[in-house]
Amino acid sequence: MASSELTVEISDLSHVRRLLQSGQSTPHLPPEFVEQAAQMGVPALDSSAMPVLTQLVRLTRPVRVLEIGTGAGFSTWALLEGCCPARIEKLTSIEWNRDRHDFAAQLLARHPLADRLDLVCSNALDFLPMIDETCDFVFIDAIKRHYPIYLELISGLKWTTAVFDNIIGRGSHAKPPAEIIPQRRAATGDMERFLRHVAEDAGMHACVIPVGDGLLTLSRTY
């Protein structure tokens, strides 16, 4: 088979996604919250990344989940969607911004697994050292320059799967330094150092999923 025959166009993938979604009855985010979050400019997980995050949770079947960066609560909703009701004990989500925390709380109160949710309004750097329980699955979508610090702080939680959002950085992390706009250079440098740190850790296995702004998935062996 010629190599050209293996090329898959984005439109082909979009058609496949539509076919899959047409037969699924997964509850969607209440549309009024989606519209309000957009109007308020509240940070939210890209819609294309939500089903991927949900599927990752389904595959790992965690008992405890930790999220750093609740934002609008869309990613939290996606995490809850993937949780097995018979297994999940608690999902802890940390957000430092009170307005975002309150917005997400209103949204997530509508989810069937809202009783397993612990929403925390705090600086993650202050709260993480106080966690004294294991967390099987960790999702991080917060201040990018703190990613190495978050990774260090969760090291004692015995996680098996961790996912970091915004690895692509709106495309800037894939560009040569000379092509990166000045406003993005510091953030790009921070991300490169983080990715090198991950690559040098023999105990971690990494994979980037190119959805949304890029999801970095990590699995760890102990």
C-alpha cells in the first residue's frame, strides 16, 4: 500500500466522531453554562478533549481522583462522566479563584455523582502538601510554569495515571525559538524544561494525545 493511501484527513476524523456521538446517550454539559462560561471568559477544557479525558478515566477505573485547576468545571464534569459509580469514592478538585469555584459548583451540582465531589477553593501549592491519601488519577490544567512543582507535590500520592493539559501551547511549543512571539517565549521555555524533566524520569511513561491544546498522559510504575 502506498504511503499516500495511509493519509487521514481531519474531515475524515470529524465524520467518524459524529457517527460515534450519534449513538451515545452520554449526558452533555447544560448549554446555559457553556454559554455563560464563554461570556465570562472562564477557562475551560476544550470540547474536543472532554471525551478523551472521560475515556481515560473509564479505562483506569480510579477510586480517588484529583484535579488541579477546576476552571469552569467542564473538565471536572468530564472526569465524573468517566468514573464508575461502584468504584469512585472521591474526586477532589482545587481552584484558587473564588468566582470560578462558585461557577463550577453550580454546574457540578447537577451531575449524578455530585455527592462524590469535593470542591476546594485554595492555592494548589498550599493545599497539595496537606493531602494524605492516595489518588489513582490526577488531571492538571493550571499555571503552566508550576507544572514541575505540581508533579513533585503529587509524587507521594501513589498515582498511576496523570494527565496535563495545554502541552501544545497553541502551537508555540512546536515552533523554532525564532518563530515564537516574545509574549510566549517564557511559557514555551518553561514547558520545554518540564517535558525534558518528564523524559529523563525512567519511572514514567509519557504519551501526547493531540486533542484540544494537547494532553500529556503519564503512567508510573512503582
